[in-house]
Amino acid sequence: MDILLLERLVPEALAWLEARHSVECRPELAGDPIALRKAVYKAQAVVLPRKVVVTQEFLDFAPLLKAVARMHVGTDNTDLEACRERKVRVIQATTANVRSNAEYLLASLLLLYRRGIGSSLIGDRHADIRLGRELNGSVVGIFGLAPTAHTLALMLRALGAKLVGYDPAVHHTAPIWSRLQVQPVGLQELMSSSDAISVQVLYASRYQGFINDKLLAHCKTGQLWVGISRSLLFDSDALARALTDGRIEACMLDGAEAGFASKGTPLHELNNLFLTPRLGSHTRESRLRASWYVAHRIHESLSASHASALDRAPAVTMEDAPQFIIR
């Protein structure tokens, strides 16, 4: 077995890989660590879902492994240092989900601005008519300059929104702000001037609890929040207080960690907090882009690692995977 898939690729990309390598699709192994150890022992490449963590111990059970691939962005579930030491290539479809995540954030903002639409979508045909708001002319805070923010900024500007922004890792004089036509501001001004805030900070452990009482004290009353960053960025107690006292009118987050708003937590009973299960990256188009990227990079890694693969595998051309390979 050359390649073990615990996450399925689109059929076209899977067929392309199967024509060049021995491939096994075993998504059920993601929930069975013991069986996974046995299966990965002879694998040269694996495609893993988010919940499977790559540690030194995992690599010890995979002596032939040359590549670990993921369809999603984020490395907190992968020991990068251990992979470097073992010369295991870490492959991520880092740009495949940019557009889909940006559209998710835009859709979330529009739904929160016009929350009466949500009532109709869940079947309440006789709900009270709610007075909505318009994105045009409003101030939207861009909290974090992850690649998704670049696409989102273009969308919001086209709708007439004024954009201000802050990123803890990007200096206010960096050229990227002017290229995106986002006015860089300090954290306090971002909070006090924005009608809505979109959070797409590239998470690092030092940012845990970054959005806390001290920061949320400066919220403009009735603010709307949307986000795709990890929920560890939030101090959940502080967020609950802001959602309760009116500083934040409503909040929609994608892919919160387990337990973030579970029973017994201050966020559990709040009806103005909306959580979705990582829907931002789940579109047909993003899946197609990610699948082709992963397929191409795995083939590239295995071909480079043993010369015999170059003899039996046809050259990779644009005809093989026309518009889907992300280079």
C-alpha cells in the first residue's frame, strides 16, 4: 500500500491517484487508534481528518511514511518538529478553502444583519418582522489578516462597507493594509468603531483567551460578531457577559471546540450565539480544489522518494488535472 486515505478525495482525484499508486480508503480508522496503527505501518502517505493527531508516537508506527496530508488548514494537530526529524512532508491545502470561508463569513454577516431571514429558514412563517440593518455604509472590523480576510475585504467593499482592521502579528504600517483598502487601527478603536467584527485570526497558543473582558469592555453597543478562528481565542465567560448585556447583539462562530458552549457553561442557554460545525470550508468547489492539491502533492512526494515511481508513472501535465491543481 502506497497511500492510506482516512478522508475521501473527490472521485476524479482519487481515480487519478489510483492510476499511479496503490490506494486504500479506510475512513473508519479515524475512530480506531489500534487499527490505524496497524494500517499505517506499511503506508508511505496518509490523508488524515482533523481529529487524527500526528505525534512522535504516531510516526513510530509508520516507519515508511513520507507524507502526511490534510484537506484543511491548521497545524495544531501535527507535530511539525517530529515530522521534520523523520523527513515526513506535511501537505496542507492551505488556499483551497479561502473563498468558501470568505463566503461563509459574508453569509453570516448578512444573516445577522437581517435576522428575520433566519426565522423563515427554520420554518417560522409567522415570526414577528424584525427591523434589519444594511452592510452598505456600516463599519466592519477585520480582526486578523488570514488569507480569508483578503477575499472577504473585496466582497465587503463591493457592498459599500467601510473596513477597519487589526492583526496582532501585522504591523499597522505593512503594505497589505493599503492593498486591501482596510484602515489599520488599534484594538480599542476596532472594538469601539465597528458595527460588526469578522474574526479570522491565524490561531497560536499565545492567543488563547485573547478576546476577554478587557477587550470586550470597548465594544460598540449592539455589535455583531462572526468568526472562523478557533474558539480558544475567546474567553467564554467574557463572551457570555458581552452577549447578555447587549454589547454584542449576536455572534455566529464556525467550528467551535467541543465543550465551548456545552451544558453547564455560561454560553449554553444564550439564544443569540449561533455555532456551526465547520461549514465554512465545506463546499463542492473547495473540496475539489483541496482534493486535487493533495493528490498532486502526494504523487510528487512519492515519486521523488523512489526513482522507480518515475519510471512507471506518467508525467504530471495540465491535461492530467486541468484547472484543479493549485500550484
